[in-house]
Amino acid sequence: MHRAILFDLGKVLIHFDFRRGYQALEGHCPHPAAEIPRILGKTGLVERFETGLIEPRDFVAEVSRVLDLDIGYDEFRRIWSCIFTDVLIPESMLETLGRRHRLVLISNTNALHFEMLEEHYGSLLRHFHQRVLSHEVHAMKPRREIFDAAVKAAGCPPGQCFYTDDIRAFVDAARDLGIDAVQFESCAQITEELRARGLW
């Protein structure tokens, strides 16, 4: 018997494409879009930000220094969050699921992204009873700590949680902890998975 449903956010609830952000930043620095992720990857800044080890304004200042950006905080905030686009799971589905089961959001994210997500996709996110965010629990998937926090938020044993994520390694990590997890492919596919478990 499942009592809780755990959803990943990016590319499960809402599609995103980091290239949109890199292309937008390209116009404000001397580096081509294709080089920006390589430059940032060497600094560890994004990982520190997504585990809550650096505050938003300090993160923006550090990224601006590393990329030689000529940009203000508010413009950076807008560009950094332009990666999010289409909703992949309709709000009506989340509303129905939320009336029947406990919904928990579990996401590797950062303060700037989630702030903008709440502004633009708040109607979708409001159906979750709990949110377990990497920058708040100071651990990113596939670390056990973030899954433990999600199970605690679910209020039931791991075996009574159903979880979906688009990244296979995260699904495997959840399964290792006894969570019933499947890799997300589409809304239609996950609907069938929910239906097979009597959750839909």
C-alpha cells in the first residue's frame, strides 16, 4: 500500500534547458555559451549553491567574477531562471493526486531557481504537502540524506513511497533505500505506473 508520491521537479514536473541560460549569459560576457558550463564546472560554485553553502548574492558575485559578467543582480536572476519552460504534468493531475495521497517534491535546486519557480509555477507547486530541496537540506541527489529527508516528509516507510525522477542514477539510489521508484519518461507513462499501483 502506497501512502505518498515523491516527484522530482526538473524534467518531470517542468521542463528545463540550461542552454537557454548559457546563451543569454553569452551576451553579457566574453565567453561563448558552449564554454560557460565548462568554466563554471571547474569552480564547484553551482554544487555549492545547490547545497546551500553559498548565499544567492555571493553566488551571483562569484559567477560574475569568474565569467567576467557585466550584469546586475536582478538581470542575472532573470537569466539564471529562464531555463524553465513547459509544464510536463498537468496541475489537474497533481490536484487530484494531492487530495488522495501525500505529495512530496524532492529536487536538486537552488534558492534563485526555486524563488522564480514559485513566482511562475506557484499554482503547480501549491499541491505539494512538503518540499525537500537540496539547498535547504544541504544534500543533493543521489546522497542518502536527501532521500531520508523526503521519506521523513512523506511520513511513512520507504516501501510505502512511490518516486519518479528522470535521472536513472537517482532512481537507483532511491530503490537502494527501499523506495518504489521508476524513471520518468512521459506523463502518459507515469500515469500508467500510478494506475498499476492503485494510485490513480
